[in-house]
Amino acid sequence: MKALITFEEFTKVDLRVGTILEVKDFPEARNPAYQLFIDFGDLGIKKTSARITTLYKKEDLINRQIVAVINFSKKQIASFMSECLVVGAVNGKDVVLLNPENPVKNGTTVS
């Protein structure tokens, strides 16, 4: 288990639901990854990279809702600027994406 945090610290993490609009291969990444373009409703479209190529095909990700942290600082990954972090359960080397059980409005807060 990681270090304990306070509820106030947790509330600083902005988790939102978004819908994946576009998926591209990312051959420049050190580990196999996709570039994702995600619609967060009123918050706009944000891009990120995700190491999810072992469990997901590009075409299966389109229109899929996911959960992401949207208030991270931007991070340069090879030639790509990541603007959010998709949340998933790590199972060995595989990442299983977390998503709402039922469709919700893009940009909905996760708490």
C-alpha cells in the first residue's frame, strides 16, 4: 500500500469520464502504446498515450467511455504531448481500462 493521504489531498485529483474519439498507433513510444483523443464534453478534447495495446484493438476503443485524471501537468512522451492520464487496473503488464457501468455525460466527475 502507498502512503496514506488526506481527503483534502484526494479532492485535488480531477477524475472525469470521457469518450475516446480517435486512436492512433504510437511507434515512437518506448513501450507499445496508442495515442488517444478523448472528448471530455465542456472541458474539450484532450490527448494522451496509453499502454493498452495487449488487450485492446484500436477499433474497439472508438466511442468507449473511460476514466481519466485531467488535471495533471502536460507531459512530453517522445514526439507527443500528453494532457491527461487514463485510469486502469494493472494486471501484470496488461492495463484494464476503468469505465462507467452505464453511459454518462462526457466530463462527468468521478468521486
